Amino acid sequence: MNIHEYQGKAVLKSFGAPVPRGFPAFTAEEAVDAAAKLGGSVWAVKSQIHAGGRGKGKFKEAAAGEKGGVRIAFKPEDVGLFAQQMLGNTLVTLQTGEAGRVVKRIYIEEGMKIAKEFYLSALVDRETGRVAFVASEAGGMNIEEVAHDTPDKITTVPIDPTTGPSAADAAKVSGALGLAGDLAAQCADLVSKLYDAFVKSDMSMLEINPLIVTEDNKLVCADAKVSFDPNAGFRHPEWAELRDLGEEDEKEIEASKYDLAYIALDGDIGCMVNGAGLAMATMDIIKLFGSEPANFLDVGGGASKEKVTAAFKIITADPKVKGILVNIFGGIMKCDVIAEGVIAAVKEVGLAVPLVVRLEGTNVELGKKIINESGLNVISADDLEDAARKIVKAVKG
């Protein structure tokens, strides 16, 4: 679950991390009022979307100007002008894809005199099974290029969960950022607070880009990109107020109601699979035979007929889908349950695209019998390779 920058900064602030003062705004008038409340003579006007690269992003609409999704204003009237240009217009960044995201809210933040920019993030390191900090002295808008061209400039510091960040861990992070003296001490304090925020808030990712040193030698989180682990949602009722459904795919929202692991993609072959590993393999083999998956969808190991029906309806609701591949290996999940769910969904929403079904495992013969006797126009497959070849051929004609 992603949240907006200003929400992420509020979370960090609650744990004592240093962040600039700011206010969200939904209209140009609110933006001007925010600048007045902040005072000063310099303000940052920031588009709020669930994607990075806003500073280098471009708006589709000419009326939005050419200055990107993060702008610096030196007059209150410019705050209002920039807000008016951003709100309601579509911002395209490297992370949004060509479709972009419509800006529905902005963040007005006090201006800061920046002496140096760094990159700092915390994430779950799958190799070590620990939360790890990733730090680089080469921070700012070009961090992707740094990671690609000079990976040696990026340092990863795994944290022992039994102790939390040690003095040695903090020293590694501050060393990676080139900090010494008082700034190194500030960094050690920040690492401790960010780790506390990450663990207690059940984050899956925290990215601060840039982490800045101001001209008066203060370390400040100038940005905050936060993702929560949705599996921990039962512990955090406060997340409901932070969730922005307008930033999420409608199909993904619907899938979450049925506890389906669904991610919309850009291809034309819809996939329904049980098991994340099998789902990844299914997407890979579709690509191998020359097509692209329209989604990742794991119905889980113990899905019911109703859950399978809902999954199938979500796939068919995607206008990009030109064919559907159902690939089930029945262990806990029984093949006859999948078959009944698919039939129920087809009878309810119809079937306007080719459907290939590959079943194997528990109750496989019963599942095949149910589908064969359903009267549906279904293409059966013997194995995964056969299924992939058949659905790609059916879609491409």
C-alpha cells in the first residue's frame, strides 16, 4: 500500500525524524493559504501522485507548463499559478508509464537552502532476511543513473533485528554519505528513528530522495516515499484514512476485496494461476512465446468457487485482454473448484475471447470433466508449454 509524500512525512515526523514544514492543498486557493501559513519567501510546490521522478516529469497538457511536477515559487502568486497548472492535469514520469497520473492534490512546503543532496532508503532485504539501509552520496533526481552506471557508489547496510541499528551500522551509513562530525551524529540519530518508523509502521519500503544537508548544517528528509506491507493491515486501522483509491487500479481495488493477489500489467493475455511462483513462470512463458501478460493473478492455495469467479470477472473486465490462460496445479486448491468457478463466471459475464485451461493435480480428471461437459468453447492444454503456445496462437490468430 502506497501513500503520498506529505502523508509519509507525517509518519516520519511522528517518530521524530526531521522533515520540512508543509501543508497539502486540493485547490489553488488552498495552496496560496498554505504558503501564507508557512511564511517566508520561497516555497516548493509538489505534485502528489504515487510515483517517483516527479521533478523530471512532464505534464501532457500544454496549460500545465514545462517545469515538471515539482517547482520552486518565489512569490505567493506563483504558488497559486503552479497549483492551478498542476491540479487536474496528467503528470508523466518514468514510473507512471505513458498513461501518467492525474494530479488531484499538491503539497506546499517551506523552501530550504540546500548544501548537499544524498539518497537514503530502507527496505526488506530478501537475501539477508533483514531490514537494510541503502545509502549513496550521489543522491537527487539522477539516482537511477547512479545505480545503473556506478553501483559501487551505493552501500547496503543490513540491520540485525535483535539489536536494531548499532553504532557500527550508523557509521557505515554516514560513511557512505561522506558525513563526519556533527552531521555523522545526526545521521546516527536519523537511522535509529527511521528504523523505528519502518518496523513499527510495518513498512515494506521507505525512500528519502533527497536526504539533504541545509546551509546551516542540518540533516533533513526533503522527500518521503513510503509503502506499507498490506499483510499487516489488521494492525493498522489508521491506514484506511491514508489510502488514496484514486491512485490505484480499479481492478486491483476489486481484487483486494476478495484477498486476491492481482497486479495489472500492459499485455493482452489474462492469467489466472494458483501460487506466486507458478504465476511468475506462466507470465515468463507467455513472453517466451511472443506475447505479454495482462496481469499477475494468484488466486491462492485454498480459493473458493466464489473467489475464482471474482478473479475471472476481474480479468474479463480488462479491455486489453484478448485471451485468457487458466493454469492450475491442484494441491490444496482442487481442480474441480477452479472448473466450477470458471464456468460460473463465464455464465455470468460471457466469454468474448479465447480461453485456454491447463489443469493438473488434485481432482484433475473431475475438473476436466466439468469443463468438457459445460458446453463452453474452451481450449484444453496438456502442460504449461502447450497452454502457452495455444493461447498465444489464439490471440495472434
